[in-house]
Amino acid sequence: MEAGLEVVAIALDPTNIDKTQFLKVEAEKLNKSEKLSFKSGDLLKRSSYDNAFSGCYGVLHTAAVVDLGEVVIAKTDVVKLAIDGTINVLSSVKENKIERFVNISSVAAIISMEKPIDHIFVGTDWNTWSTIEKDAYGFAKTEAEKIIWADDNGIDTNTTTVVSLNPSIVLGPCFTKTHMNYSTTQTRIGWNTYRT
């Protein structure tokens, strides 16, 4: 919004102010409220992002389940939301001929605990250690990102630029009640790996 771009924020229920109000406040601070709109999308429903992506230049895919203990999510649900969600988002990216797709993945998609302590992880490494049973989040992020880079994902890389960022941790200001217990510093940590 600072750059003058129009932002369409997507929520399962865009009328739920607990999920949207923090974005409205940020837009107001920038005097850019007219540049922000909300549409609905459901990670588990094919084509549910088609309307939201219509007319958009780019998509920033940030959806992931991070179970921090307050609400226990079944490990299989963490994986299903990541994998099916990514497939469904990519389907709408293809349908709308989106020019730039940016995925927020995680260093968890790259690091593997079985590697030697002095191993230097790079953008070509994949997490081969995580399983649904011992690290559902790491497994989910790895499998979801592999879908993004798969040759048969339906995305035409001649017309769509694909980028995946793999941060180790991102800390910043708290915007929602959910974040209050987990991300309380004003500091941002930089990205350490990315794939293009």
C-alpha cells in the first residue's frame, strides 16, 4: 500500500474483525484505506480463490498452520491444509494468469536434523528428516514447497515468476490477539534463504 498498490487480503470469513481489523488499522495509518479490500478464500476448496485473485498482478501465499500449543491441531490436518491449500492456491494462480507468485515457506523445508552439525544448508537442500509423526510442520512446509517447484504444478513459468522465501524466524509487531503470546518484539530478522 505504501507503494500505491491495491491490496486484496483474503480470509476464510472476511467479515470477522478479529482476522481483518489489524490490516484496516495499518491501512489507516498509511492513509491508504481505499487501497485495501477483503475477499474470501478457503484453502480446502478448489477455485475458492478465483474471485479474489481476479485482476491481481501478484499473489503472496502466507497460509500455514503453526500449532503453538493454544489450540491443538491434528498433525494430519496441518499437512492437509499445507498441501491441499497450496494446490488450490496454485490452481487459482493459473486460472487468473498471475504474473508473480511469492510463497512464504520456512527454513523447515530446507534443514534436516540428520545432517552433520557443520553442514551448510543452501537453497537446493530439502528437509528429508521430518515426518508427520515427529515434525508435522516441517513435513508440511517441505511437501507444500515441493509442489510449488514441481514441473506438473500447472504454473507456466514463462509467464509467472515464482519465488519462495524460507525464513528461520520472523519477529515483529503484534497485530492480532493470536500473535500476542508469541511475537512480542519489534525486531525483524532477515531472510536467510530463498528459491527462484
